[in-house]
Amino acid sequence: MINLVLPYRRNEIYKTLQICIIRKDNLLGRELHWILVCYGYESENTFGSQLIRLYSINSNLKEADQVFDQVIKPNLCSWSAIIAGYARVGNAKKTLELYEKMQQCGIKPNNEVFLCMLKVCSSQGLVDIPDAIKLLHGHNIPLSNNIFISLLQGSLKLKSLSSCRYLFELLKCEGRESIELIANQLIRNFAACGSLEGARHVFEMIVNPSMHTWNAIISAHANHGESEHAVILFHRMQEEGIEPDEYIFTCTLKACAAMEAGELGRLLHHQILEFQLESNITVGNALLDLYAKCSDLEDANKVFNSLKNPDIISWGSMTLAFSQSGHDFAVVELYDCMRWEGMVPNRVIFLHVLKACGNIGALQHGRLLHKQVLQHGLQSDALIGSALIEMYATCGNIDDLKNVFSRLVVRDVVSWGAMIGAHVHQGDYQSAAGYLGGMLHEGLIPDAAIFTNMLTSCSHAGLLNIGIEYFRIMIGKCGSFILQEIEEVLAIKMLQYV
């Protein structure tokens, strides 16, 4: 607590305020604010700007606004402080308004103000790169590395390849294309714009790429479908004496999972054990995903059991592993264990467990899941809705099936197909035909599975003419190529029932 009896000097208050800003000490800052009000210093730019920075850095923008309004003739320091505050929380509209007001008051922006403007506009994808460069030149503001990075982040948000190339050429003219932070951002930009060639070009210009740069180029390839190249880069990195960290291992494991390269993944797993990273949740989840996609339950179980605190992604990977291997009872048991551990299921886990319930005919468990779906507000999700329909259809529960279908916000081919298939399975041709008509009325094109169900239904009911009509609809809606997806025996079998 500050002793108000002591005579305060302006310099001491100012220095203490700066310490408060560094430490984000809002409590002491408010005490100093009260003292400044008592001494009549609050309206001065010197103290007002520091109070604004203190409040805005703690996201107390209401108080920052109040201080700003009290400042008599705000100078550049006060304007930049309030603009930085709103830019920090990503409020582009308010930041732009303040920037315009500042210029109307005759205050010219400095480097800090422009950097704030670029950051907030970049986060909203509002940056026109050539115009921003012209504006900076017009105000004689040097293109610092931070400004270049903000411009690159803006083009990343826009996913503008032309802007990315424009900045790359500008950086080459400035001789800054090989600066690590800038190069890493350039690699991410080119990859996000679909130009892995551009990303590789930037990477090859760097003489001694650091681990962070290797991470940028490996993740660029792993995240954009070039899994094999990502693995090649990983080996090249090790040959050059760079040790991978958890992020590089995670990206490379992702590439292995995409290729379902289990053996290669196991080799990586051995290295991960050497680096004592197996218990790292990010690496562990990447290993789980790899083994799940390779249907390797034994190794997936080992990794899962090695995790100290498995998260929802870990549980999701395990349900995927059991689901893909056809261990439906294990999926349901795992879900019960997860709930017992207090974990809240996500959309992906619900999808796996609903499918498992349908496969084993666990209607009561499926109904319990349905209630939990409603509790989590996922009933309007199209995939969840389709999974519920398929579960009830497989369990043969038509009443619940109709109830879910009637409440679906979006009805896709899968949900319509499940309704049609369920009624065909029940031998209810009329209802199946009605749902097919409804689907066609909504402009959806049935897939091969739906037409197969309808042809089977006509076959069982001995409805040759109607079956031929569906055959014509099938060709008219989908073209002759769909015939390749339907076994010829179905049409032949239909004729045999006449």
C-alpha cells in the first residue's frame, strides 16, 4: 500500500507506472491512478498515456477509454496507447475509427501505430499489400522486420499467392528473405496459398536453416498432402545434424499416418523414446492417430497407457482404432470408461460410438447416447443426425428413426439413404418410395446404395415396371457411370422375382 503522506515526485510516479505496465500490476496501477487524480496529473499526456497502456494491456479497455477522454489534447503517445489497446484485442473497427480520428486531429502516425494497424487488419484479412506499402512510404516509415511479418500475416489470412509473391520480391530487393522469422513466415504463406514449390524455393535460399525453419517446411508438406516429401525432409534434417523437437515429430507422424506407413512410424517411435517424448501429449496423440489409422491396436494401447493424462483427442484416437478394427463392443466399453474418467465426449467420439451401437444392435446404449447428444447441443449437426439415423435404422427402431429424421435441420444423402434402407429392410416398399420421392423433390441425387436398395425392394415385391422406372431415373440423374457401382446381379435378380 502506498503511503500518501510522502511527497510524490512526478518522475517517481512515472517510473512506478512503467514497472506496473511491465508486471501487468493492475492493483498498484489503480492506486497510482487515484494519486494522479488527486494531484491533477491524470489529464497530462505523460501520465495519461501510461495509464492507458496499463489498462489496455490488462484488457480493461473501458477504463483506458475513460483515461483517454480525460487527457487534454492527446498527443501521439496517448493516441498510440489507445490504438494499441484495441488492436491487441483484435477490435479492427474501433482501431480504424481511432486511427481516422487521430489523423483528423492532425497527429501523424508513427511506426508503432502502423504496426498496430497492420496487425489488427491482418488478423481480419483486411490488408491490401501494395496499398499498405505505398502508405508506409508516404509517411516515411521504414519497413522493419515486424512490419514485413505483419504484412505476410495479412496475405496469409487472405491466402493471396500474388501478395505473397509481391512481398517475396520486395524482401529479396531488401536482402531480407533469408532472415529466419521472415523466411519461416514466407514458407507458411506459400504453403497456405497452395504453392509448395514457392515454400521450397524460400527454404533452399537459407544457408543454415534452424530447427524452426525445418519445422515450417516439414509441416507445410505434411499439412498439404505431400506426406512422402515431408518424411524425406525429416531424414535430410537429421543428416544435417538437426535434432527434431516434439513439433517436428508430430508433423512427421502425421505424414506417416496419412500414408498408413506403420513401419516407418515405428522407427520414429523408437527415436521418440530415445528423446523421452512419448509421454508428451501432442506426440502421444500423433502416435495414437498413426497406429489407429494402421489398425495397430497393440501399439495404440501401449501408447495410450503411457500417457499420464490422456485428453479428449487421445480418447478419440482410441475409439477410432477400435472402430476401424471392427471391435464395436470395445468402442462402447471405452466410451463408458471415458465418461467414468470425467471426460466430455466430442463430435468425433459420438460418431464412432453411435456407429458401434448400430453395428452391435445396442439400442438402449444408443438411446442414452442420443440423450447426451441433445445435452451437448449437437442435435442440429448433420453428421451426428445421420449417425443417429443409421444407428436406429440398423437397430430396426422405426419410431425413433422417424423422430430423429423429422428434427434434422439439414438432410443429406446419407440421412435420406438411411431412411430408405431402413424401410426396405422392414419390407415397407411404399414408405421407402415416399422417402426417395422426397429426396428427389429436394434436389438431391441418390447414390448407388440408395438405388440398390430400391431395386432390391422392387425385386422382393415383384414390381417389375416400377423397378424399370427407377432404373431409368438412375440413368437420367446419375449417368451410365453409376452402373459400375451397382452389381449387375441386382437387376437380374429383380427380373427373376417377376
